[in-house]
Amino acid sequence: MRKTLSAVALILVFVFAFTACSKDKGPQIEPQVTMEQVNTSGEYVARAYMESLFTDNRTMFDKCYPAGFLEQLGESSGDDLYSQYRSVLKIDAVVNGTASTGYRDYTIANGYDEAGMRSAICFLAGCEYSEVGRIQIQKVSVFFSKGTESVTADFYYVVYEMNGSWYMLEGCQNDVEF
């Protein structure tokens, strides 16, 4: 009887140890996006956008948009988009990194007006309808710390593929969660 109880106790110890070790710890910080990776996927362009603002990398920020897009936008509005976004995202914490934590294709099947979004992209980017490929909503988690406190914040962005390269469009203002 004692041997049986010892064996059961030993098995329970292993089961609890194994389940504690395999617990999901949530998203993990990914290596920083390189300049070569920026336009290769929706995931990278969304992460590069966030990383560029938090690390003050204007060159990377500019690469998140099609050539000439930011200049055209600045001429029409008289504003510097990069400076505006940087000022909004100033925080009193250390940014430890980012991770791509999901995406959703911007399609009719997922409940989105794909044709309307495609037309909006064409208008804003000055491209032809046929040049726009996939459109996605990317979820990017940003990891912050201040002292001993750690916080993860999720951001959702619309990104699109144009002629084989991926670009930023805008942040999602609606109730997107996935």
C-alpha cells in the first residue's frame, strides 16, 4: 500500500512539474525587424512601424510606406506624419521589444468591405486596383517595463501588399480582437 501511494505521489509530482513547465507564457519578444525584412510581409511592416517610432528610426518609418507617399501627404497637409506619431507614442517606460501576435485577412469572408478598402488604398497610394494584393489587420504586441513592472500593449494595423511589397495603411479604430 505504501509503495502504491509513493508511486502515485511520484507520478503526481511529475505531472504537476510538467504542466507547470509547459504553461503558456503569452507572446515572446521577437528579434528586431531589419531594414531588409520591412516590406517582406505584413507582420514585418507592422512591427517595423512600431519599432521605428519607439527607437526613433525615421529611415525605417519611411520604408513602411510606398515611395513618395509621405512626401505627398506632408505637402497636402503641411504636417510631418513621423513627428506627429512620435509625439503621440511618447511613454515614460522602456520598450523591450515587439512581437507579431496574429493577423486577420481583410476579406468579405471575414466580414470586411474588401473592395472598399482596396479602393481607399488605391486612392491614397496612387496605384491601380490590380496592383493591390492581400490586405490584413496585423496585431502587434509591444512589451514595456518601468522598474519592476512589465506591461504588454496590443496594437492593430491595416497593412497591404502592393506589387509584392508590404506597406502600412492605418491603425484600426474599431473593436478588433483576435
